[in-house]
Amino acid sequence: MKYRAEAASTDKISYYTQIFAQQMSAEQKIQAGKAAGVADRMAEIQLAVALKQMKDAYERPEVMFSLCIVRLI
């Protein structure tokens, strides 16, 4: 049983890390676009989705964990 609990914790950390990486990537693309004077709408959408996923994962961890399991399969 302990192994299962540790795996769940690792899955959650992995999921949060994936969302955070998407968020950071989008922020970098947006900054690069601003420096070049070009708006990157796809990066803005990517950032909005990542922020929503992080909010959902924080507010409803039971849903986040079920999504994490689906992604791993």
C-alpha cells in the first residue's frame, strides 16, 4: 500500500511539473514575440490553458489525479 501512495505523489508532482513547463514555455514565447514586435496568439492560448490547468489541479486535486492517470496510460 505504501508503494501505491508514493506513486500517486510522484504522479501529481509529474503532472504539476508538466503544467509548469508549459506555462514557462508560453511565457518565453510571448516575451520573444514582444521583443520582435510580433504577437504570438498560440503562445497566449498555451499560457491561458496552462494557467487554467494549474488552477483546476489546485482547486480540485481529485480531478487532477484522475487526469494524471489517463495521461499515463
